Amino acid sequence: MKAKDFDKKFDQGKDDIIEDLDLSTAKRPNQTPRRVNVDFPEWMIVSLDKEAARLGVTRQSIIKVWLAERLERPALNK
């Protein structure tokens, strides 16, 4: 399908365009994972593990969520 035809189909909103997309090659920008090593004091690890257990998630998950929340805060205040 040509881009012009795809755009027309999308703009008309009559048909579902998902069937015309190859989602197996879709990528989210700036979402490629990169490994980072960070050293934390023992008390932080203990606190992170307690909170992660309380929430039923992994230590890595809670670190990612908390960092994302903190990094998004300035963007919300602009």
C-alpha cells in the first residue's frame, strides 16, 4: 500500500489500519535498554528490598519507577 493510500484510509477513519502495519518491526524511540551498574549503601538495598517486597515487585522495578517519577517531575513543572 502506498503512503498516500494509507494516509487517506487513516484520515477517513472508516477502516482499522492496524492490519496494514507490520508491528513486528515497530520500535519505541528512546526505549532501548542499556545496562548501568550503580553501587548503593547496604541500608538503601535493605530499604529497597523491603519496599519492593511490600509492593510485590523486584528491586530493579522499583528503582526504575522511582527514577522515572523523579525525572518526569521537572518536565511536568515546565
